[in-house]
Amino acid sequence: MRRSVLLIAFCTAAAPLLWGQRDRPGDHPAYEVTSLMPRETSPAQYKQVEAREVQTLAGEGWELVAVVPYIYKNEERGTPDMAPRPMVTQVYPAYFFKRLKVVR
């Protein structure tokens, strides 16, 4: 008897909490996301994103959310009898954008 009373009390307390946690489709705005990454021009050579590309996306309604360092590491290895060559690290900025999803 005591267990069933505790179970009923727990379920009664949990029901409003669970009801409030459910996800309703219209509650959150839907976003589209895109990113601009450095481009590889030749093997192991990268080109930075041009300011024109960033401004073009901004003109299309994209909001800049983050700029983070994007790191490319190239480890050059020699033959087993040779010592390994040094690792080359290149750092370029990567841009991340969002905008409200257009409903059509």
C-alpha cells in the first residue's frame, strides 16, 4: 500500500514537469546554417576566404555567428631510413553563419 501511494505521488508530481518539457513545433525558430572554409588550391596549399564572399553572404541575410581558427596539419613523412620531416601547420579562419529558415 505504501509503495503504491509513493508511486502515485511521484507520477502526479512528474506529469506537469514532463508536460512542460515537451517540444512544440512552433516554439523555436528554425535556422539554416552555412560555413565558409578555406579552399585547397593545390595539394597541401590553402587559400583564405575572401572578404567579398563574407560580405555577399551578409547581403543575403546571413548573420555571422562565429569565426574560429581552422587548422590544417600536414605531416611530411620520408622513407623508413630517413628521419621524418617536420610538420607544417597552417591556420586560417573559418566563418559560420545562420539565418531564419525561409518558409515557402
